[in-house]
Amino acid sequence: MTSAITLCFGHSVGMHRRLIHASFDCPLWLERLCVYLGTLVGMAGPYGMVRLHDFRDWAQRQAACHAYSRHAAGFWRDAWWQLHCTLALKHPPVFRLEPRLADDRFYAFVERTWMWQQLPWAMLFFAIGSWSWLVWGICVRVAVCVTGHWLIGHYSHRKGGQTWVIEGVAAQGYNVGIAGLISMGESWHNNHHAYPGSAKLGLLPGQIDLGWWLIKAFEATGLASNIKTPDNLGPRPGSRRVDGLRDADAVAGA
């Protein structure tokens, strides 16, 4: 349960679709709550997640990039690189947080203390259920979520279904259908490469996207607005349908 909450509310909706891509609007308190839950996944604080995503996105949009940024190494080497290493470039791109985030005291605090944010929950779980709750609620959860995030990234940049191809870029995205449910929709990565600003990642009929369902629940309760989807987004430059259909057909019936 804690894994599902932190991954869906936190990483997929809060960190990725709201904070990084601004694919929908919501009250600041809700954004902060979801981003905080995303921090509990155990990968980085809010600034760190934006920095990691923007660097990888910049690298993948180049005509060529290091194998680290496109998951092109073998399984075990990519696991070592992604889970234990950092790629340092001689001439990296300049990273600048938007003022809205850089000036936010809450996000600045969570960024400084993100590793320590597990501690109050560890104490709570220990008080409720002793060591078993602490181990499963913190240690196992973080290990599974972080490793699972890498696995989705690894396979969704190597093989799977494709509806779109992006011309002239170093990395293509692929849809990993078997992980659609447990990834909260994040494994529909070919769709995301084609429409990175879309709040909806499961674009085709049958593509389960729990993150999208959560955003629609927010909308139904008046907590989400200005939701971006392929219906109101322009196509990404260089994108091409590989099945010969029109983009409008991709979301028909979804």
C-alpha cells in the first residue's frame, strides 16, 4: 500500500506529471503533498528529481548521447551505472530551477532533508508493528521502488511497442505493457516521448494508467484543471506515427 501511494500520488503524479512537466494545475497544498510523497520513494528530493530528469531529457534529445543516458549498456552494467553512479560531463548544460520552485521554502527544506524524511515514518511503523513494519514499510519499499524505477527506465528505452518514432534524437521510448499497472502508467514510455507534456500516458485503448485516473479524480473533485493531453497539445517536433494512422486515432476510445 505504501509503495502504491508513494509511486502513484508521489512519483508519477506529483514529481513527474506536475512538478517536472506541469501537465495539469492544482492547488499548491496538493502539489506539495504529492511531491512530498514522491520524495519518500527514495530517489531524490524535488530539486534533484527535476535536475535528473532535465539532464536525461536534454541528453536524449541530442543526435548522440552517452550510453548512460539512453540505457544502452547491458543489463548489469546499466544497473550499476543507474543505481550507483553519476555521469559527469566536461561541459554540462546549465541547470536553472524556475523561480517558483527555487524560492519555495517548503521545497528547499525537503530538498535539504529528503533522506531524513524516511525517519518519522520509520518511527511510526516501528511503533505500530515493530521491526516487521519498519523493514517492509521503509527498507523493502525503498529498495523495490528504486530498483523498479530503474527497470522501467531500462526496458522502456531498449525494446517494446512503438506507435511513434522521434526523428533525429539519440534515444527512443518504448511501451512496456506488462508493467503498465505496477508503474502507475509510467511504462507507456513511447507515448511519453511523443507527448512529453501530456498528463495522460496511457493513450491507446487498454493501456492502464493509474496516474491518469488519479488526475481525473482530482478534476472530478475540483482539484485539477488545465489538464494537458494530445487533444490540446501540438505534436512533438520530429515525431512520426509508425503505423500510418493519424495522431487523432491514437486516443480514440482511450
